[in-house]
Amino acid sequence: MSLIVVSPLSRIAEMAVRHKAREMISLLAANQDFHRPAVIQAARHLKLSMNDISFAGTGDLIAPQEMHVAEIITFARAWDQASPLVVHCWMGVSRSPAAAMIASLAVAPDDDEDALARRLREASPFATPNMRLVEIGDALLGRGGRFVKAVKAIGRGADADGNTPFTLPLPFREPALP
């Protein structure tokens, strides 16, 4: 079964090594520097600059944009799923869970939004996906509002310390027949 590993920045190296990941999506504020774990291929590391906000026009902060979500979708669809994908932000609570759900729907378009939201909540009682990313993802993936509705239905996660990575399994798919 393929997995998406959601992690805070402080634990990306540990999670990448533990799960034998080779690809990663980073969602951090502009100019927030960090070291890419050596096991992550540079060519398969998507770095997106954005702040964890839900609306544009907040001073110098960068709200998630359609181009960010389009890049997540494109990157996820190019993921070979031979090893887990690491998705991280600063705390692993808002931007990265939203991006992980978008990536999951990008590679498993037949997945049910409510089932995905339940898998997220089972995997993390703390996740509170960034609604701006979710709304843009819903539109770009043609989910007709169902993705937004499903994420709203699971509600805000519990308070978090920003040090709790989790894995989001992709939906089970029958192997293709030869």
C-alpha cells in the first residue's frame, strides 16, 4: 500500500529515512531555509513558498495560490508510488495535511472525499487542513465542493505540539490484471 508521510519540518529526515521515501513536497514560508534529507532526490523535491493563511492580502505573507496547488497535483501524478511521499510544512498540522489530501486525490481520483477525510482524522487527531488549499484543490480536481464539505465535516483537529508526524494511506486498489 502506498503512503503519504505528513511531517513537521523538525522530523523530515527521520521520517524520510524510516519510511524509505525518495520524494518530498515542502510547503514553507519564503526564505525559510532547511536541509533536504540526503535520501530525497533533488529532482523529486517540490518546494513551494507560502504561509499558513487562508486568505490573500495579509501584508507580506503569501497565501496558497492556484499555481501552488497545480504544482502539487502535477508532482503527485508524477510520483511512482514505489516508496512513500513525504509532505511537510512547519508543524505538519495545516498546509501539509491539505497538500497530502490533494496529492492523494490526484493519484486516486476515484477515492471518496468522505473516506479520505475519515482516513486523515484516523491518522491524525491534530490535523486541521488549510481550507484555502482545500478549496483550490477541490476546484482544480473537479470535486464539485465534495472535498471542501468532507474536510469541514471532520472539523478542527485537537491542539497540537507540532511534533507528531503521521501516515496517510492511499485507498486500496485492486492490482491491474495482466
